[in-house]
Amino acid sequence: MAKYLVILNPTADRGKAATCEPAIHELFKKYELDYQLVLTQYIGHAIELTAKALADGVPYIIAGGGDGTANEVINGMILEKNATGRTAVLGVLPVGRGDDFAFSMGVPTESLEESVAAIAAGVTRKIDIGLATSDLYPKGRYFGNGVGTGFDAVVGFVAARNKVLRGFASYLWAALKTILLYYRAPQVKIELDHETLDLPAIMISTMNGIRLGGTFFIAPESQPGDGLLNICIVRQVSRPRMLQLLLSFMKGTQYEDPAVIAKKSRKVIITTENGALPTHMDGETLSVEGKQISIELFPQQIDIIVNPKGAA
């Protein structure tokens, strides 16, 4: 049994991740790591591979791909942990489109070699994991980075349909297009641990991590191991104001604007009666037409390998 199981999604970043496979083999051999690499073959396959690895006693499971791949491995780990108590250390090779989960958790994202070097060093931190459910997806799904409801979810949906642009460019193009398409904010009720808000909100981002869309710093002060979700709420604003806020999110200064509300809570329930709540979770679609989203955070669930130069 190999010490490290690398689960590589060859379709991540529209197939670019597949081209990284030779370099991954070369680097794992360079750092003398005892590993096995397997390729995912369909949606949900990484969940199954993770569960089998845990049953086999593999101590390190490495998610190679983007946020969606990491999300599948997280779901496999938490489902198996809840069912059997088996655990492993999570590692990430960020070779996806946005790699927001890796960035937010403190995983090196600048180069593949830096990521493998961090795996070899083996410095870890404990992170919280959330569970999001909707009225149309009652069994829910676990997430590591964040849940976007409203504007940022639509941006993700639009970016995923772009077959030309990659990375930040695809998200920026999608954000500009969404400003034109997604304008009328639904009236929502947001139930937090100690208060309830009732307002028209064009965007509600519930974050365990820091960043979405490759460059939008939704929750720059978030700490993924503090047991609290960081909630970013944007009121209804004009289209020109939305463009201004877009630039603010790129710098992480949006909370200086009175249209942006920051809250912290362990549980969040979002409900609307007029309109829908399009919602994504770690880049994966949770709901398109749902009327209610429930989110809960579970503290200190997974050990993840981070950058040894800045593990704190």
C-alpha cells in the first residue's frame, strides 16, 4: 500500500490538468514519496476513490485538480469519517481553474513543485468543514471553501459555460456579463445564530475560506479553523455601483461600502419568497431554482497539508 494516493482529475481546467500528470510523477519521485496515482473517470469518482483509500488505510490522500476535485475528496473523507471513524490527511495539487480552496487553506498555489514540496514537508493544520443543503437537495453536500448564493453563483455558472477563457479572465468576463443579466435582488430572510435579517440582497456569500473566482477576496479576514462562517451580504445596488463593488472585491476592501454587510455565525438559513436562490458550493452547483439554503459549520474536521513557510 502506497503512503500517498494522488487522485487526479484529468478534466480539471478543461483538460489542462491531464497535461500535469508527467510532472506529478517526476516530482513525487524527485522527493522520494511512496505514491500511487489514479485518474478520475466520472463525476463523483473521487468520492468513491477516497472512501476506498480510507478503507485500505491510506494515510495521505492528495486531491489533484480544482475546487470541484478537492470538494469530492472532502465529501469522501467526511462521509467515511462519519460512518466508520476512519481519517487521513488531505493534500492538494492545485491544477484547476480557480484553486480558491487551496489558496484559502494555505496550500502553495504558485507552482506544482512548490505544492509537492509542501506535501513532502508534511506540515498540517486543522480546518473546519461546512454542510450545505437546499429544499431541492435535502441530503446536502460538504464544502471546504464557501457557498455563494445569488450574484456570485450566477458568475460561476456563466464562467463554467465559457469555452475560450481560462482562470481569472473567465471569472471577470462572467462577472461583467452577470452584472447585465442578474440585477433584481430577491427579498431574503437570513437567519444567523443570534439575529435575523430581512432585506433585498443581490449576493450572499457564506465563507469558510477567503477567496472565490480566482481573485475575489470575499472574506479576507476568514480563519478556516475558528469554528465560524464569514457571511458577506450585498444589498440591492445599481449596475454602476455593482461594477465599483466588483473592483472592491478584487482588493478585499468591499466592507468599506455601506451596501456590504459582514456577519459571523455557525449556522445560516437563507429563505426567499419572491424569486430563486441560485447557489454554488466550492464551484459545484447546489441549487438553481431553490427557495431555501441551510448551511452549518463543523469545527476541526480535517487535517490538511499547508505551506511550511506560512502554516500559521
